Amino acid sequence: MFIIFLRLSKNKAAAHEHMAAHNAWIAAGFADGVFQCVGSLKPEGGGAVMAVGESGDALKERVNSDPFVQHDIVVAEIIEVDVKKTAPALEMLKA
């Protein structure tokens, strides 16, 4: 499992210009079965994504294709988590 932090960067003022493309990127991640959860970072802003089912290299390539990353609206940090135990509803995170 991976947790991706998308922290606001120096070009954050341009977020509104690229929001539709960023939302399409998120939708593609869900459609591909990779993204399991997305949300906003509080209170500073930015976002977080929980992802499974791709190698670290493939996920890095996916993250680098996010328009927010490409336009320096966010800086991405990808953290791999070796899940050992989950609630029954979250078994897929052990993938």
C-alpha cells in the first residue's frame, strides 16, 4: 500500500486552472482500481491518496502525470506501507 501526500507548492495559486484535469487524474486512478481513498490535508491544504495494486515505479509514473504535479501546484511524497493487519473491510490494502 502507498500513501501519497500532495503538499501545496509555490504555484498553488494556479490550482483553479488545472482543477478539472487534476480531478480527471483522480477519477482515472479510481477507475483503474489503484486509488482507494482521497482527501484533503487539514489545515494546511493539499491532498492525500491511498493507493494499492501498482509497483512503486508505476505509481511514481502515475503521480508524475498529475497536472498538479506537472504544474508545480503540489509536491508529491510517496510513502510505501507494508500492511500487516487490517480491519476486515480493508483486507485489500495487504496487496
